[in-house]
Amino acid sequence: MRFGRLRDSLRKTSQALAGRLKALVKGRRIDESLWVDVEEVLITSDVGVEATDALVDAARTAAKHGEILKSEDVVPWIRGRMTDRLTAGDHGLRWNEGGTTVVLVAGVNGSGKTTSIAKLTKWVTAQGRSCMVAACDTYRAAAVAQLTIWSERLDVPIVKQSQGADPAAVAFDAAESAASRGVDVLIVDTAGRLHTQRNLMEELGKITRVLGKKIPGAPHETLLVLDGTAGQNGLQQTRRFREHAEVTGLIVSKLDGTAKGGVVLSIKDDLDVPVKFVGTGETADDLAPFEPATFVAALFGDED
């Protein structure tokens, strides 16, 4: 992960979180008013109520046991605990060593899903693996057109059908083509959907079943793209998507435009869904595998 780019993309969150924390603890007594102020900063940075309660309660205990001796120790202590919490779990992409790895990508409209697919495609090919994309958002001609443009720019094959075609049929054709051609990674786009649209959510389950019939174990990853600017709403989106598909990981997009990057910790704490990638800008190169220690260092504005 390119630290400088990540640090720049998290600058707004860093100012809202680390900047305010460092300012409020300076010269303070360790008392209940300090913990109340720390709670406020964490919650307003979208760390979330449950994650905030867990962090502050643990910090109170650490202070009682002499692990935190003065108020200036609070920020590095929280930084370390955040790193520990985010490190748990598998943040790497699951590879199908016996054949084509299928990555299903879902997300609500406007989350940056199609752009994230392009970035993921670029990342896969940069690893020396062949890649194919499947345009299963057949409801919007613009979605297929956009993905086609990206596939041409990145020089990867695309499987698509006419507008209104059965998305599951497109997924099946793509899986069959990828397997027969020995493609390393098949990335399957799906219709942008709200987590409240039950029919589209059920369709996601159908696509998942169809892929598994053609390629054993597929999809090997189901990645949900979350708009980093959505904050705590991303938590509810993740819960609802998981009712219809096994969400194995997250791509958090648009981190460069938000002060709500703390939601990553909230989702990890509440749902135990690992972040796999983070979007740090608008170009095809602006996607990085999630590395907890690097992420937290950038979150706190550390120097490289």
C-alpha cells in the first residue's frame, strides 16, 4: 500500500479523529470528563457507538492498571488498540488454486462499484494474473457501456448480453467462458441495488448459486463496495446484504472525500467482515490491499 497516497486520502478523517484527540488530551487530567470527550470524538468520526464503548471502556481499565499514566498516553494507546482490532481476520483475497477465482462484486447505486471493479481488474493484472469481467447489471445500458469502456482500456475480455437479459444467465456464460479459457480471475459485476430492494437482493443469491454450479466453490469472494462517505449507513447495508449472500470482504471507496473513515473499525467490530481493499482516488491505480497497521498509521496522520 502506497503510504503517502493513503495518508492523503485519509487526511479529512485524520483531522477529525487524530487531530481532535491530540488537542483535547493535551495537559488534561485523566478523569471522567476526559473519557466523555474522547467518546464524542470517536463517535463523530463514525467509529460507531459499540466500537467506541469498547475502546473507551478498555482505556478506562488500562488507566486504572497503570498502562495509561498521563493524558498524552491516551492517543497512542487508542491507536494501538485500533490496529489490534483491525488486524484480526483474513484481509487477503481468497484464491482458487484449482482453477478460476470468481469475485462477485455488489453494492448500492452510487457506491463507486463499477469504478472499484476497474481498479480491482487493474490490480489483478498487475499481479501477473489474467482477468475477465462479467457485466451482470443488465438493467442499465449505461452500466454495461461503462464496464465495456473499462475493459477496453485495461485490455481484458468482457462477457455481456443485451439490456434486460437474465443476469444469472450472463454470470453462467461468463463462468463457462472463463473456465474453458483458463482465465485466472473472473470479476462479476451486479446491478447496483439498495439493501431494501428485496427482489434484487434475491437475484444476488441466484447469481451466487449459478456461479457455484459452474465453478466449484464460486464465488470465492463476495465483495461489497461501501461508499466511505456513507458512514454508519454502511453498517446497515452490510447487514442486509449478508441476509442474501455471504459477504466475505469489503471494498471501501471514496475515502479521499470523507471524514468518516472510522466506519471501517465499526464494521469490523460489529460484523466481523474484513476490509480487503480501499479506494484512495479516482484513477484505475487508486486501489490498495488493506493493511491494518498502515491504515491506522495514515488514520492518525503519521509520517512515512
